[in-house]
Amino acid sequence: MSESDTSRHFITDIIDEHAASGRFDGRVHTRFPPEPNGYLHIGHAKSICLNFSLAERYGGLCNLRFDDTNPAKEEQEYIDAITEDVRWLGFDWGERLYFASDYFDQLYDMAVELIRIGRAYVDELSPEQIREYRGSLTEPGRDSPYRQRPVEENLALFEKMRAGGFKPGEAVLRAKIDMAQGNINMRDPVMYRVLDAAHPRTGDKWKIYPMYDFAHGQSDSIEGITHSICTLEYEDHRPLYDWYLHTLEIYHPQQIEFARLNLSHTVLSKRKLIRLVAEGAVAGWDDPRMPTLAGMRRRGYPPAAIREFCEAVGVGKVKGVVALHKLEYHIRQELNRTANRVMAVLNPLKVVISNYPEDQVEYMEAVNNPEDASAGTRQTPFSRVIYIERDDFMEAPPRKFFRLAPGREVRLRYAYFITCEEVIKDEDGEIVELRCRYDPATRGGAAPDGRRVKATLHWVSAAHALPAEARLYDTLFTEENPESDSDADFTAFINPDSLRVLDPIYLEPSLSGAQPGERYQFERLAYFVVDADSSAEKLVFNRSVTLRDQWRKLQKRAAKPRKSRKKRRPSVKES
Ligand code: ATP
Ligand code: MG
């Protein structure tokens, strides 16, 4: 095994030890247990990939289970979105779609059992009093005056809770563990509370709902999960899960905690993502700027690239923040392999090729994907008036600018060499058109006399161009870690320029009829995906990722002693 083998990590070591010692009879059965209180984000993707790929690696099984214990915050919309996202990411739970709410009867029986053996009691302290009695990290808690109730009374009161005899906050069922324990989770945690809320699945059947901590471990036990993999914040809850399983004398999975994934320039907490949606900072959960899987799908990120990213960041115990450009690297890799190339002009400048016949149209053969010969070729029309990228021309070019300039010759991709002869401006001095000559002997992009040009430009025939809209995204936050400033709310760091709309851009006509979700490389520019907002009249494209890593470039520039730090648009590479 090589050190860079990210498919092996401390969890595979633990599983191998279990296999060697015969624990779980060599079985591996994992689960992904989302709470349906928001959409999945890239952090969840890591957990999904980990759980499903471990099961696959060991010939085991992985369940999808919704930990739906809090009807006040959970919705069917989230259940539907989560199942769609897990499937989109490429994983299959077969018949094993479960809900903690399927176990509400069993969990209720377990609670009754704990009361019966003297390990649970109904407490009628108010929620504030319970908090106060719980103590703190430095002070032990105090016993509730209701702690010593006899079993029969507890059974009757719990039944009364179930039957709707208490209002929310009037009574809870608590485990009787130890109010002096250093671990606050063990200070008689609440097991059941009264909630006046309809559940998406059980409707009005229940007036009481189990706490997440009471349901989670036992749900794993009921499903015969072997390795209950979760993130580090549950380490302090493990003694409690162990206590429930041990005290109830039921099957006991092994919980293993790993460090959660954090990504730079974004937030990955459902509570915060919900705020972005509710406060209108983004258009919805699937806004292409969101770190949600729905957002990334709409942004054009291929699921295979997300899986590879999750694999590459590895699994460990150390908390850290992964730089966004690492994710973008995998997106680029995958799109480079799979996305067809097309020509599109984002910021058009009209070019008239004065010596090209007025009504001639030639169809030029263009390669769809140089990385994939099976993608074939297409014919793209060329004519006398074309659009090129405004950035590809400079009237007074600096030394290192090799693209079009007065008197200079460049290649038009798949077409001809052209030379700029005249610059036409409007009365404000704005360049509105270029007049160029083409060399008919250079068809296909090479000169028979062997003369060379230093740049190849993309272009679109004006008469055939398809106008469309492009949405260019930048990071949603300006700060690498928008949560690091304890004084400021994370929303203070929202990037006001995270979306820039270009309309119209011009596309080569082969894109007519492109369908939402189709991914393309706009040559020399970036990868784009057709957005669901597209209509028969107008295509809308989302920029998925630029061709090059702009981040590194910007960082390098920032590190250099500054000459002029004018805010420039990163330049397009020569090709
Ligand atoms: P959030 O903090 O975003 O609200 P959560 O942990 O409350 O997330 P759950 O629906 O309870 O969300 O999570 C389902 C599973 O995904 C859990 O096992 C959890 O540990 C895991 N998970 C959540 N966030 C991350 C993350 N950033 N990295 C890795 N795993 C994660
Ligand atoms: Mg949670």
C-alpha cells in the first residue's frame, strides 16, 4: 500500500481488525443517516461516499436512513431532495431505504423498558430549570426533584405524555444516569419530549418524539449496522449511545468518528444554508453558488468529479479546511475528459472580413473533444461577419499581448488567418468593429508558406450566431473562512459580485436545441452547463469552472510586490 493510497485510512484499519478478530462475523454494514431538515451539501457527499464505498469495498451493504425525529424542522421536500441527490451522486441503497420514524413503536417500547428497570423517569421541571440543573463544564449538575419517582408513576406519566396529556415543555422523559458526570451528555439526557407538530410520515399519531440521541444509536442497532460512522462532534455522544445499547442489552454497532469536511469560501451548516435561502442571499437551495449537491448539479459539476474529490481529501481525525480550488481541480479534470468543445463569444466584438465574399458560407470541421476521439466532429459555419472576444483585441498592445492588434495576423480556429487592417470607433471612441483581411490559402488554419502566427482565436459567425445568456459565478463569500470572525455574522462576508450576467453572448449554431444539464467547454473560456431556466427562445448557461486555476494566479499576484494592483479580469490564455 502506498502512502498516497487514499482508499485506505484509519477506518479501514479498524474494519480489518474487526474482520481479523471475527467481530460482526466479518460483516460490514454501514448507513448514511441524514436528518431531513435541509438539502445535502458537499460535506454530506463525503459521508455518503465514505459509507457507500466502504460497503462496496468489503462486499457489504449501506442503508439510506432518514433520522426524522424532529417534525418541527423536517419536511417532505427535504426527504425528496436528499434521495434524489444521493442517487445523482451515484449510489444505490437498493431496498434499504429506512426512516427512524419507522422505529417509533420500537423506540417507545425501549423507553418503557428503561422506565421499568428504573433507568428513566418523567421530569416536570421546565425547560429552563432543566438547563439550570444540568450544571456546566466546570460545575456538576443537580438532581431533579422528580428523579426518584417510583416506576409505576413514571409508567403512568409517560403514558399520559404519549396520550397528549401534557403540553410541550410540561414534561419530558429522561434517562437516569448521573448528574455529576464530566460529560454533560450523560447528565440525565432527555429521551422524549412532547411536540405539537405533525410528522411528515407518521402524521398526528404521536404527541411525543424521541430525541435524536435516543433514536440514532438504537436505529443503527435495529438495522444491524456494524460500523456507525459519524463526524467528530458525536465523539462526546458515543458514551450515551453505548449506555442506551448496553442498558437495553441490544445489538451493539461500533461508532467511529472522523473529521468533517470544511470547504473554503463557503459555509457547510444547514442552519446557515437555510438562512442564505430564507434571507434571499441566493435564489434557492439549488442556486449554482450554493455548496449543496443540488447547487453543484445545477452548476454543472459532474457527480464523478465530486466522488473523486471526496476520495482525494481522504479520511482522518484532524479538522481542517479544504481549499475550494481542490474541488475545482477535480471538476476540471472530469469535464476535460467528457465535455464537448464549442465556440462561444461572451463579450462580442464585430469583425468584418472585407475580402471575404458577401454571401459565402463555408462549413468548417471542428473537433468535439480532443480528449475523446469517439466524440467526433461537427460542421460550424464561417462567413464574412464574425464575432470575436473583445479581450482578444488591443489597439495598442503591450509587449506580451500576442492576440489581434492593428496590422497583426492571427489564426481563427478551424478557419483562416486574418490580419487587422482598420479599427472602427463610435463617437465616444469605443471600438465597435474591426476590418480584417483573410488569406484564402490558410483554410483549416495553416499557411502553405509556413509562416506562423502567435495566437488562435475562437469566433462565431454573426449571421448564424445564437444569442444566449451566460451566468458567471464567483465564490459566494469573499473570505476564505466566513465563520472565523466571532464578532461578525457570516453573512457580512457574502460576495456582492458572486453572480455576473452576460446577455447576449453568441454561440455557434450547433448549440441550438441543447438541453438543461448538458455540459460544454466554451473554447478558451470555461466550462458551461445549460441551465434549467433555458427556454425554446433562449438558452441560459451557467459557468461551472474556468479552464485554468484563477485562484493560484490571483494568489501569486497578491504575493508579488505590487506594481499596479488594478482590479483586472484574469486574462484568457493564448492557445
Ligand atoms: P449540518 O451541520 O450541516 O447541519 P448535520 O451533521 O447536522 O449537518 P445530518 O443530516 O445529521 O447533518 O448529517 C448526516 C450525516 O452526514 C452525518 O453522519 C454527519 O456526520 C455527516 N456530515 C454532515 N456534515 C458533514 C461534513 N461537513 N463532512 C462530513 N460528514 C458530514
Ligand atoms: Mg445533525
